Amino acid sequence: MTTLGQLAAHVGAELDAINETDSEIEIQQVATLDDAQEGEIAFLFDKKYRKFLQVTHASAVILQERYRHDCPVPAIITSDPYLAYARIATLLNKPMRANGKVHPSAVIDPLAKVDSSAEISANTVIEKGVMIGANTLIGPGCVVSEGAYIGDYSHLVANVTICHHVSIGKRALIHPGAVIGSDGFGLARDNGAWVKIPQIGSVQLGDDVEVGANTTIDRGALKDTIIENGVKLDNQVQIAHNVRIGENSAIAGCTGVAGSATIGKRCMLGGGIGIAGHIEIADDVTITGMSVVTKSIREEGSYSSGWPVRETKAWRKTVAKVHRLDSKK
């Protein structure tokens, strides 16, 4: 059990107590303001949820200084409640740890090197030349192909496919159905038919990378596809061959990045974005959801191209006006 005082110390924040014993309140879990019960800590980071503050049943709330006097329960005061919530939630919800066991149904090639502390779950296949680091957890139904490397403390949740000679750094979290190292979409035309181009590069994932469910990262055609340290990819993201994504960038679901595109450091891409191939995006760029990027972005900042939804009649009128623009020249 973790006390409120310990949580405040953990995030380096002030505890605003109502009673002298509030620091000893036991906190079991995090919850939303409107659903929280005794033994749970809630958070307020968006003013539209302020209406729930006065009626919350939480034992404590994480909030900013400006809401201190509106809070009827003990509070953890911080300039960034969302970040504090993330750190507290992580402390209260420990990730799964490897137990050093190998399930009888797992198939491990004798030429693979699996650290004795790693856990290999049911129906997993590990081929020759694979190296799996300390305290790594390989969930059920995974395939780790020839010559692949997986670093310490990584976790493949279930049904993950790691193709041949892919390299994955430490503390990776790879969600169900992800495929890393599949062939890139490399084809040449021959009189109307397609000739497949062998994809002889691989994929390199840095440390602390997270890959969402059913996300695909293609291997390079000649050079490797590279995902740098701290990158976070949401579900159903497509990363094509020879893409490079800079450290600590984050990409939301259903975004597609075409071949040989380069995305800088600390970029944030919304959902449903299309990134054309062979372009460069600078560091610290934000691109809002449903945008289409066809040219390089050279300067940091926020960029958009998707139109927000409108009522159908208004949308049709707008489109009609746009199509008439050329006729008025």
C-alpha cells in the first residue's frame, strides 16, 4: 500500500493536507474525478471537469495551484497534474515482470541465446541466432525470427512477429499483433507487371520504444528502418521501409509514413495522417489529425490540413464554392 505522502514525494509535489494525518491516507488506485471512491486518487488537468471537483468521493486529487481552494479533499499541488498522474499511475500499477520460466509448448532453437531470467510463454517460436536479454517477457504466440535481438526488460505482449535480424533495444513494449521487420513495399514495373525488389535491410528500435497493436514497421530496402529512443507508436500505424523517426516522437493511430521519410525529434503526429515518401520533417513539429503531408517541413511548429467535420449541407456548399473558384478567373 502507498500513502498519500509517499505519492507527493514520488512526484516532487506539495501535499495540501486538511488534517495532520492526511499524509498517511492509503491510496490503492487512480480514478477519474466523477468515478473515484475512497482509497483512490483523482486528477484535474482540464477545466471542463472542474464541475466534478466539489462532488468527488476521491481520497485526494492531483491539481494545479489555482484549484487549491476549490478542492474539498487533500490535494497534491503541481504545475502539471497530467504528468504527475502518469507517474503515480505507473507506481500503483507495476508492469508485468519476467519470471524466468519457459513454457513447455515454446519452441526454442538450440542456437538461440535466451537469458535465464527471461520468460518465454506458450506457443512462442524462437529461431536460431536469436538473442533475448535479461528480464525480458515474450508473451504467448510470438515469433522471433532468425538473428533477431531483443534487449533487457522488454515485453512482447502476445502474437507479436519479430522478423529476421531485427534489433530491439531495452525496455521495449510491443503490443499484440505488431509486426516488425516485414518486407517493405518495393516493386519495379516490367511492361505492366510488377517485379519484387528484395528488402535486404532490417529494422532498429532504440531503447524505451512502444509499438501499438497491429502496427507494422517495414524493413529497409538497402539501409535499415530506424526508430530512435523513446518513440511511441499507437495502434495500426504503418511505417514503411527506410523511414527514420527521431527520439521521443509520438504518432497516433492509423497514420501512415511512406518510404524513406524522415521525422525529427520530439514530433507529435495526430491520428489518420498521411506522410509522403522521401520528405523530411524538422524537430519539434506537431501535425494535427487527418492531415496530408506531401512536402518537407523545415521549421518547428504546428501544421494542419484536415478540415473539421461540418453539417452536410454546409459542407456541400463549401465544396461547391471551392470548385467554382477557377471559373471566376
